Amino acid sequence: MGITLGIDIGSSFSKAVLYDGVNVLSYTIIPSGGDFRVSARRATEDVLTKAGLRENEIVSVASTGYGASLVEISNRTISDIVCHATAIHSLFPSVMTIIDVGAQFSKAIRLDREGHVVNFLMSEKCAGGSGKFFQLISKILKVDIGDIGELSLKSTNPVQFTTGCAVFAESEAISRIAEGALVEDILAGVNQAMASKIQGLIMRLGISENCAITGGGAKNKGLVLSTEKLIGLKLLVPDEPRITAALGAAIIAYGASL
């Protein structure tokens, strides 16, 4: 029936997905950089190259995310909330609550049984409620952000952060380092602090028994486990949780092209 392209231009990373109505043909994740138009073009070129396709073979393009309006080849722009809902409903039809931990915000999204968005809540603008918190901590501790999850699982004495603010937590982390706290204990404490923020969001929204987590935060096993412990539920994690908004955009574009 055709191939569609979904592009999610986030503040930190840009994602692109090629979809044929059943399968993801290819996807890419690249840094967004300072020019979203350029990153959109680069993501498009990369995902097409991976699939061995040309741009004229795409029947429709949908964009979402922070820089959605700057995707020059897009036929439509769609809310990232709707895109996450569409992708997760396709992957996990029973899910009715989605947690999305992105670079700028964390979100809790409530769906009905058909996968439509019923309600959603977003974290406050403070970085303490988003993936930016992990970026700050990784710089302070000189740890690759992709290693935070595994390292935190080695903790036997998690640091208890007394603040939910990223700025004060940064200072607190520096103080704990000076006191001799282990890196893994600080990271475990960071995960617990973020999990507490997430718990607050979804408890205000209302949580179902089937819940999924997306975004870069879902790559952090320590955060996932800490959140599961607080909410008392197992979280479903997509194979690549960072591309769900782009996948949702591609699925919506496909439906519109029929």
C-alpha cells in the first residue's frame, strides 16, 4: 500500500521511522543539534539509506516533537502525545497508561481501550522532572548517560536526595561526592528521586494495571525498576523506547494515505 515516514524532532535527539503498514523498515536516532531543519534532513537521509529506499518512494510524511513545524517534507504535524498513544496502542493494545521520560519533560498519558488519549499530565519545567536531570548528573559524575542504569543496579546504599529541584540536586550530588559516596549509590538515588516524580504524575492522572514507559528514560534499567517498585506494577518497555513518537507519526501517516 505504500511506505510512510514519521519524524520526531526532539530538543536533544531527532528520530525517524519508515513504516510499511505492518513493520518498521528502518529507524534512526541522531543528535538534533542547533538547526532542526538540518537534523530533519539528516534523519531522513539516514533512515532511507538504512532501508535502501529513495525519498520518492515515501507516500506520506508526518512530523512531531519540539521542531515538528520545521520538517520541510512533512505533510502534517501531530502532537507527540497522540503519536506516543498511537504507537503504544499498536505495540501493546492492553496498555492504558503511558509514562514518557523525555529530555525536556516527563509525561503521563491516559488512554481508553481504543488507544485514544483521554487525559495527560506533564512535569513542571524544572529539569528535575525530565531526562535533563540525568544529563546534568552524568556530567558531574563523569559517567556516560547510557551507563547510568547498569551502574545504579550495583548500589547497596542509595543516596537519599532531599530536594526535587535539579539545581539543588546537582549541588547535593557534588557534596555527596566530597563526602565519599559511591557513584553507583548517587545514581541509584537519582533514579529513586526521578521515580518519585513519575509516581506523583501518574497517581494524579490515574493508573491502569497495564502501563508502558517510553523515551530515553526507559533505557535506564535502574529508573524502570525504581518506578516499578514505587507504583507496584510491571512496566512494559518497547524494544526501542526512544522512537515511539516517530513510529506513531508514521502509523498515522499510513492510515491517512489509505
